Amino acid sequence: MGVYTWEGYQVEVDEEATRAYYSDSIEWECTCGHCRNFVLLARERRLPVDILALLDKLGIPPEKASYVCELYDKDEKLYYQVDYRIAGRVLREPKKMIPSPDKPALHCGREIAPGTADDFPEPFFDLILFFWLPWVLPETIEGAVHKLLISSELEEGAFEMEQLLWQVIPAALAAEGVEQPCEINVLLTNNEGIHAINLEQRGVDAPTDVLSFPMFDLKPGDKPSEADADPATRLVPLGDMVLNLDRVKSQGEEYGHGPRREAAYLAVHSILHLLGYDHMDDGPMKEQMRKREEAILGKLGIGRE
């Protein structure tokens, strides 16, 4: 066991268990452009020097992260959150701090990412790092590199939901044949928050499960084109999504398939709205939308629990 102090955190690390785990683990496998960019740089050890030194001390190869998320970009650089799972425990932590984009930062906590490091030894904590990296992939890469701007008004549940949305939303766009990279704003909120937005934006004095605000007047089967892209970002601003996590939980229980499937369904439903689908009647349009929802969820392997 070793005791370390990092930016106000004091942690006890089971170095032997941590090194043993990473000696058998695989590198981060997500194939989206942002993650491929990270893995390439990590393999070449082009991460910030202080972060490399910390990972080396713990015996963790930089490319073997347990979670990677690109938060936003600026001037051909990407600001990442990258997690590494550590065997051990947090002994002392500072007051909660907001990461600054101006320099690398770290946080320690029990952020449980579904499907990652499930067999990790107990106890454990996640070392959560924030830093800038350059974009080094070629301009043309396989598949569209979409940008999700996900924010949350909630203290709990956002971490797991963000991971699910990064899986579901690009898959829905790909299933609809959207090849032009898009930017989508997603807000995670609760009954109270979505009620206020619904009233302000639509004049409906009630909460709902998901709201979609398309930027374009598309028809089912239409696809945004390069002409729709913002010249500054080369991304199509497809629209906004507001997801009510209170309803995700209650409707998942009511319908008997659980909150994960319900959240995936609502995200796909919203993306189809952004792409021009509608269900205002009980006729062919609604049936068409339902068929596309189930087809996309089926491709993702997200069925009823």
C-alpha cells in the first residue's frame, strides 16, 4: 500500500492490485473520432507530462483508461475527461472544485461507469483527469464525428447517463444515414426543470419526459448536408434535447423495462424528432417513427429488461 497526496486529495493505493489489473486489461475501445484521437496520443505518450508521471508511478498504461469523454473543443484542441480505476480508497478530499480548462486537473471519486472495469478489486476509486489534447487524426475519418454538449441540472445520475447517450445518439444518427458531423445540445433535468422549459417554450403547463427543439425543418428521410454546417466548426447544429431523468426512472419502472432502456428510447425518439419525424396523429407517421425507434434500439442491443 502507498499513500499519495494529489491536489488536496490523500489516497491509499493498493499498488500491487492496480498494476496486476492493468497488466491484463485492454486499451479504451470506443471507436468514435474523439476517443480514437485520445488513444493515438496516449499510445505515443503525448499526454501532459505531470499526468504521464502520475500514471507511470501507479503502473497504468495511458491508453488503458476506464472512461474517456471529449467535453469541448477550441482552436484544434479537445478538452477531455479521462478516468482510470485505482485499487484503494480516498482518505481525505478537498472541498469540491470545478476543473479549470487552463491547466490539467484531477478529481478522485466513486464514479461508477456501467460496463467498465466490472471485475475491478474492491475497494476502488476513480482517478478523474481533465486536460487538453491536440486533434491529430486526419481530416477525413471513417464515420461522422458528432459533438454532444451534455449539461446537467442534477447532482446524481449524470455520469452514467452521459455514457449511455454517447452510445445511443451517434448510433441513431448513423442508422438514419447522417454522415455530416452534427452538434447536439443535451440538457439533463428533472420534472421541475422540464416543466419550466415546456411552459416557457411551448406554453404547456406540465412536465413531460423529453423535449426536442430541431434547428431545421426536415422531413423523415432528409439528412443535413455540408451546406447546413456552421463554417466556424464544420458541424451541423442539429438542435437541442431536454431529458427528464425523473420520468426516465418512473416510466422505466412503469413499463417494466428499466431506466436504461427508457433513457435510450427517449434519446432515440428525440433524435428522430430533430431529423423531422413526428407522431401528432395515430396514423402512418406515428407508425413509421415507432418502427425506426425499435429498429435502432435493436441494433444497439437495448431491449426490454
